Amino acid sequence: MKENIGFIGAGNMCQALVEGWLSENLVTPGEVFVSNRTPGKIQRLTEQFKINACATNEEVVDKADVVIVAVKPQDLEAAIEPIASSFNEDQIVISLAAGIQLHKLKRLLPKNKNLVRVMANTPAKVKRGAFAYCTAASNIRVDRWMERMFKPLGYTIKLDEGDAFEAFTVASSAGIGFIFELMVYWQEWIEEHGIDAKTAQQITVNTFLGASQLATQSPTQTLEELQAKVTSKKGITHAGLESMRELEVERLLRYSFEKSALRDRELSEN
């Protein structure tokens, strides 16, 4: 089914979704339309993927059956409000903005029947993304669209708006940044012991990837059970884990999660 997809905002998430969908042949370049506040990002996207550049947000809305608003939360209202009359009630309108709840989207687009909040992350471009979405009411059309377009790019789940959606936002969307922070520490420690930066990065990446692949291929086992398999009493893994627990690394991570969740709530309230 031919269906035009429009992006308002050409940032990293837009690029990740476009790259993932094109690689899966879920869209053709001619079915994708993108606008952005500054021209540089659009130029790079159009050169790389041969998609359509639009001069204005209104042009995107006019051409698209599905409009994906991929702007920062603080920019969403300014992007949508001036062109609200250009949307039609049957368009699927997806917001990727963290913290912006459905009732605010409904206030901006009161006639639209297909408003969706989606939390996504950039591993979508390698088809290892994680996506959560919510709608104001049961919406079979949206459910089918998410199934068709997002599931091929990674794990996709429908959640109720509230605590569960916030937790997903922190753990999966912000969580990618947290994991890269840990990987930086890994790499730096390896480099301090005489291994060059490129090799240290490969060791780090493959260690994290290997752990994830083991978990993926062992769906009946808990993470604690998988950890126990690589931990022998009085061994080197056990010694390191004991130190992590004594230093309360879990408490520090939980504090980081809560700080991120607090910012999500602030964006919602503002």
C-alpha cells in the first residue's frame, strides 16, 4: 500500500527510522518527505537517501498520510500550532517528543482521531530498536501501522500513558546514552593498561554485544541466571561484582534513572 510519510524535524531519530525503513523496503525514497528548521540536515538526508525535501512544515503535512513530529519537546508547540489547520482528521500523527502527553497533542490538534505518542531509540537504524507507543483510546488502525512499520526495526510494545511509559522512556530511549557512558568507562580502563584506543573500543563493543546476544538467545533464563553462569565463587568476576555491590552501583544508577524521569515530568508540566 502506497503511503507517504512526512517528518517534521530531520534529527537523529528521523535518520534512524528512514534508514531502517528503506533497508527493509517498507517505504521508497519517493514516499518520504522531510522538513527542518535549518537546511543542513535535510541536505545530508536527501543526498544520502534520495528522499524529498520540503521547504516548510505545512508542505510536509499536505503531502503525508502519516506525519511524524520529530522535534525537541520544547519546540513541538511552535512547530505544530501555526499549521494545525493543515492537518486532517484521518492522518496518523506521531509525536516522538519526550514528556509531551496525549492531552497536549489533542489540544493542538483537536480534530485528529489518530494521535500517537512513540518513544524510540536510534538502534532502529540497525533494526535493534526498542519502541513504545500509546494512544488516547483503542485504535486498530494505529496498532496495525505500528506492527507493520516498527516491529521490523526492533522490539515494539503498546503501553498505557503514565508510569510505565515514563519508565520505558528512561530505560530505553535515555538508556542508550547511559549504556554508551558505561562503555566509555570500559574503554578508558582498558586503554590505561596499554591497549590502543581502537582495540579497546572493539573489546568493549564486543563484550556488551556478546552479553546482549547471550540474553537474546536465552529467553527462558533470567539475567541473574545468565550472570551466575559466568561467575564462579572466589573468581575474578565474583571479586569485581562484590566490589560493585559494596560501592552501591545499583543505587547510583537508580538515582540517574530518577533524575531522567524527573526531567521527563518537567517537560510534561511545562
